[in-house]
Amino acid sequence: MKRRLLFPLIVILVLSVSLAACGGQAKTSATEAAPAQQQAAPEPTATTAQATPTQQEVAQEPTAEPTAEPVAEAPAAEETSTRCGDKSKLSDTLNFFNWADYIDENILTQFEEECGVKVVMDNYTSNEELIAKIAAGNSGYDVIVPTDYAVAIMADRGVLTELNKDDIPNIKNLEPKTMGMYYDPENKYSVPYQWSTTGLAYNTTVFSEPPDSWAAVFDPEQVCQHKGFVSMLDDSRETIGKALLYLGYDINETDPAAQKEALDLLTAQKECIAGYNSENFIQTLASEEVVMAEAWAFAAALARLDNENIAYVIPKEGGTIWQDNMAIPIDAPHPYTAHVFINYILEPDIGAQLTEWAFGFTPNMASEALLSDDYYNLMKEGGMIPDEETFKRLHWIERSPGTEIFNDTWTALKSQ
């Protein structure tokens, strides 16, 4: 998990439906990183291998050659100011609440070295945990990374700060197709971080052909052939949503009868799976403790990094598309520093470094040319990059008053 590659992201994906999220736990000053979900939305276009952008290695910031002429010092000073804002207004620390395994810890160290701000990070394992923590108030966090629908929920509850975009000039680097999404139409409260999909990860030594249907995990005859070696995400919206798709319903269906069908399906499946796992299924896939898992594409890529037998597919019934975002709680103790940190993440080289670590898809146009062949090859060979036809099968998870029924269904399932 600590090994990371450098890569070229030749994917600008025109989102007809754009971009869950998820992660482990722990408290660190700089930790590893995680994901996020349908509404009809613009589709990001995936560029083919033939259309690969010019490749470069992820660049370090240019260093001015030693010189005795004062005028030669000016560009370096200006650059530092651009990346760190007004240093006189920065706090000594920044409290970051993020998914686990979702950022290269070196980025946090670099921010401290360049800007003089120590980043303290905590992790959460679901959007629901994040929402509850921020909604309760006085969380102490300055920057959070909510998935799309979670942004809408927290904005509606009035617990997010309206962003001062003058303090985030690198917004100009963001792909327009990742902006103005249904959950934050004017990007008042959030800017994109990474996007990805949710489908099935599987071991190619066990499945010679990609599982083309969610029947692989829901049909008792199929899933019980691998009893104890299949896992589902510990996420009510993702897992119930896949059961609904398999049954022919919309992923956001709230009809009680449909929810009951999904509950019955998941109950029958339960005795044959290893369990519900959002925290360490990357490791269990890589170590072959499970041979198939409901998974985020980026997580499947991380597992493939350690085990080339791991591949990924979006079944014919469909999968989830989601986008994680950076936002600032309304009661953040260091709001100016939070804006500067967000802007720092949107620097071209930092954006590329983030994507190379997390194996998501970058919303940062200026980062794309800095991504390596290794990144692209792993993502392509593992089946993580969605083509145009796959995009048509991807759905955004939405929230409304009626979707509270998913919590009821999940509680009923977990209590059995």
C-alpha cells in the first residue's frame, strides 16, 4: 500500500453522470487516503491511448539558480506567495478530516515546509459519519472531503462555509464538466477533489471472464460457490443500491415494496459473504482473502498495484459514479488557512501527485499532462477506466427526504 507509481491521466471524461467514497480510520499528522455517486449530469470523456497527452514526470517546483542579483529572487518569492497565500494570515495548524488512504502524506509535509502550517488529519469511514460529526458542531475541522450527495445534505443544514473563490485562484485549473454538479450547482460550498466509480473487483485466477452481472454476488447459486470469499461495501446507499439495480429498480428507489425486495435479496446473500467491508477490502483483495468485492475503482487499482490478478468491471445492470469534494465547515477554526490549503491541492503538480497516490480520476486539467504511463497502464489494464458505453450505466446516488428509508432497510439487514 505504500508503493506508489507516477502516471499519465489521459482521461478527461465528459460526465453524462459525474463522479463514493470511503476509507479506513486512524489519526495521523499525515495519513494515507479513500472515495463517492446519479443524477443526469454532464459526462467526462475518456481519451483513448492514441490521444494520450504529452507526458511529463510530476514536476518539482522550479528552483531559481543561485545569483547575486536581487531581481532574480523575485520570481521565487512570488511563487511562494501564490502557493501559500498571505503567510501573515496563516494559522500554525490545519485540521483535516479525510477518508483513509486518500492522500499522499508527503503532500501534507510539503505544505508544512512551504507554508509553515502543520496539517493534523483524522479519518472517517463513511459520509454518514462525516455528516453527523460536522452537523453536531464544534468539530474543530478546517477542511473536509464529502462525497457529492453529502455536500448537498450539509449545505442544506447550513453547516458549510460559502467559499471565497478569490482565495482559491486555482479553481481555474478544474475541468468545467466536473463543476456545477447537481449537489452544488454554483460551487458555493465545494470544489472537486477526485472522482471515480463503484463496481465489482475480482480475481482473474478465479474468474476467467469478468463477472458481467451483479448476479455474481446476488444469485445464491453463484455467490455461494465462493462462500466466505466475497465482500460488499459497508455502505447502505451503495450496497442496497446495487441490489435495487440487480432487481431492475433505480439506484435511488424509495418505494417500500422495492426496498423490501432488496432487503430479502441481501438477507439471502448474507450467509454466503465474508461480510460488509469498506475499511480494508483493498488488503483482503490483494492478499486473496476474498476473490470478489463490491469496490470503488480507485481501491481496486490499489489492490492491483500489489496483486496483478485483481481487475475491475461495471456489471451490465450498472454501477455508481461519484465525486469527492473539498469543503470547509461553517465553524472551521482556521477558514483562511483552509482556503489556502484547498488552493494548494489544486496546484498542477500537487493534483498529479494526489491522483498518482489515490488512483482516482483527476478533475484538474492542469495535472493531466503530469500523470505517468504507469498510472494509465495500470488503470487501463485493470479495467478501471470507463468507456462511453460504460458511462451510460453509471448512476449518481441522490438524497431526499424519502431516501431515509435506506437507513431503515440497512438497520433491518444488519440486525439479522
